[in-house]
Amino acid sequence: MLLQRLREEVFEANLELVRKNLVLYTFGNASGISREESLVVIKPSGVPYEEMRPEHLVVTDLEGKMVEGKLRPSSDLATHLVLYQAFPAIGGVAHTHSEYATSWAQARRPIPCFGTTHADYFHGCVPVTPAMSDDEIREEYEKNTGNVIVRALNKLDTSATPGILVANHGPFTWGPDPRTAAHNAVILESLARMAYFTVTLNSAAQPIGSTLHDKHYLRKHGKNAYYGQTRKGN
């Protein structure tokens, strides 16, 4: 039952990337992990979204060995697996080539926090990884993509930094479940778009001050958060 529910969640997360116009054709993927069973569910490689069904999703273990499914998993599986292994709090990962976020990635520029919309989701800039070396690209490229993400995050909290730009590649986002990972992919693209317009309108624009940044982030996150409604039973 756990695995079936996860399969449905991952399927919906992939469709959300399509609904929000973050992917073209077969670009992009979303996955989720069952920590209890140490199994990952991910989109199959190269299957058009309009043809994809929940039963087409691929199940692997944390070493990438296929457990269920007849189709090959996403070519980015190894990247997802590195993230799951490095960050136990992550329950879902999404990857797109959305236009604005990918443009910042291609420019090898982190996205500064210029305003409160950004501050609501990221407690800092959206970081960008260093460019990968030729050796990293030639050998185990997808696994090394995950490794470069892990190194770039260093000691950052993945809940406070729910996404990153891989230099010359595109954005990866994550969350406690596949739905949140897809949600964060949508948010990241919106932040990238607004930041692009900000620097276009004012090339000397400065990041938001730390007091306002902290206020907006912490009113939605952490033990003293007060944004939204109290959950039932609390």
C-alpha cells in the first residue's frame, strides 16, 4: 500500500510539472522515496507525459537496481539517488529545464533574493553549483551531477534551500514528498522569472535586507511560524 500510494504521488508530481508548463516533450522528471522500504519511484526515460500511466513508473532500490517496471528509469535516476542518500529529510525530487531557472543556470549565476516572494521559500539565494570537470562528465555523469549538488549545498539546510541550479544544466528541487518537490520547482521558476525582470529593469538592484528576509521566511517556517491556519487537532 505504501508503494502504491507513492507511485500515485510521483505520477501526480510529474503531471504537475506539465500542468505548470515547466517541461517540454519528455524533458524533466520527478521521483519519490519510501524510506521504510528503501525504494525509489521515478518517471521512465523518454516516455511522453500524455502517454504515461502510474504503472509505467519504475521502482528501484537505492543502488539503482530495478525492482518493479518494464521500462528504463529516467536517465537522471543516479542524481536522484545521490540526493536521497545524502539528505535523509528529502522525500521527493524534481528536475526540469524550465526556461528562466535554466537561463540562470546557464549563466552560472545564483538567484539573489530581491524580494519577499523569494524570502517566503528560500532562506538565502538560490545557489548554483560549480561547473563540472571533464572527468566528472566523462565518468558517471549523472551520479557526479548529484555529487556536485551535495558539495554545493555543503552545510545548508535542504528545507531552507529547497532547490539549486546545476551550472549549464538546469534546476533540481526537493521536498518532504514528491508533491512538494514539484511545487518547489514551480516556485523556483517563478522566482527566476521575477529576478530576471528585476535585473533587466535595474542592473544595480540589491538583494533584500536580512531583517525583511528573515521575517518573511520565519513567519512561514520553523517553530514560531504563524502564517496560515493551525492544523486540525492543534
